[in-house]
Amino acid sequence: MTDPRKAAPRPPFSTPEQQPPGLQSRMDPPPDSGENSYVGSGKLQGKATLVTGGDSGIGRAVALAFAREGADVLISYLAEEEEDARVTAQWVERAGRSCVCVAGDIREEAHCRRLVDTAIERFGKLDVLVNNAAFQMSHKSLDEISEEEFDRTFRTNVYATFFLSKAAAAHMKPGSSIISTASVNADKPNATLVAYAATKGAIQNMSGGMAQLLAEKGIRVNCVAPGPFWTPLIPSTLPPDKVREFGSQTPLKRPGQPAELQAVYVLLASDQASYISGATIPVTGGVPFI
């Protein structure tokens, strides 16, 4: 039996500050993506999956878990994250599955279509799409948020989710699944993350609409809403004092580790979740999500 208060490192943290988008390989302590703990049982055997932001953090944990459950994985990421992406690919391949790595910017609809087309070309189908990549920056004043940054946040988080879901749905068969990473910020927006929090609310709302729209095609659509999770997004976008105490505000007094989300994504991608659609599953360390 595991005490959830002690299941992972607790702050204070002294990880080096990074420039966005950040690299997992440079974090201390390193995030736990389930490399040494996740054990698959064939829940996704033979499925073809696409995970955005699959180079590190939550995306790496999802890609690794999917592979150990029997799925092939295409991961998308920014070119600057190539170092982390190669590590994820190695873990997927060690599980005996294929990993296709595609760098590029999901803010562009043409690139989103290329990702889906590449998955179809390499795997012959697409069963699961995970919209996970995200951009955020922290600000104490609205005056600090530029139009360019606001646009980048929405295009990365919201537009890309729409572009990818639209492209994927055109190829998906009944039983397929679209999973988007929302956030506790969709319900409890952080004052210093105005743009990011707004995108997460939009993702949750859009997923609920798509779940109804795509039900007639037998495609399920759901969200996962993480609380504070220890990923490269943190030391690359938050001020040092916030990074040092990250996660201490939760009832469990620590941030979550990417490995602690794996079971939820696997469930939503699997046939065991055949009646779960239009849902948002919170994983928040005790923070209420209504």
C-alpha cells in the first residue's frame, strides 16, 4: 500500500531554470514517466496512436504506457525538444512497438494534417489521438501579456486540438478515442495563467461538444484534467520561487508525477471505457474539481 503523500518527491525543489519549451533531461529531480514502474497488460494491443507533446512529461508517460499496452505510437514535438523525443522513442521501442517521431509546430493546420496523414501512412490506421502539447507563460499583470503570446497560447492549445481532432476523425473507425489534456485551471483558473487557463476551459468545452457530435460515428471524446504536475513546462515557464514550492498548495503537499496519470489515459483509450464519452477526469492531488 502506497501513502500518496510520500509516493513522489515533495518541495522544495532546486531544479535549474530553463527557457521554454524546456527539457526533461535537465530537471532535478527528473520527472517519473513510469519508466521503471508501468506494467502493461495488453489493453491497447494493436492500436495505432498519436500523442502530441510526446517528447517529455505527460506525453512521454502516455507514449510509454501505450507502448507497454501493445500500441504503436507517433509522437509530435517541437524541433528544440529532439533530445527528449529520442529518449521517448527508445522507451517505446524497448516495449517492442513502433515509434514515429515527427517534429514541427502544431499551431499550423497543415502540420496537424501531416501528423495524421503520417500516422495513417505508417500504421495503416489511427485509433487514438491524444491532444497533449501545450504552451503557457506566467504573468502578474494583463499588461505583460502580448497579443503574440496570447495568440500562440490559443493556437497551440485550442486551435491544434481542433485541427488534429478534425483531421483524425475523418479516418477513425467506431471504437476510436480522442483524449485531450485539460487542466484543473479549466475549473479554478490561476490568476497568473490567464491565457493558459482560458484555453483549458475551451478544450474541456470543445471536447464535450465533439463527444456529442462524433457519437454517431462511434468515436469517444474525453478530457483529463491534471492538477500541478512535475514536467518541463514548470521550470521553463514559472518564476523560480513558484518552481521551488511547486505543488505544495495541494492537499497532498506535492506535485503529481507523469506516471500517476498513465492509468487514466490508458483507460480512456481502451475498450474498457466504451461508455465514457464527454467526460473530464480530474487528477489533482486532492484539489476539488467541479
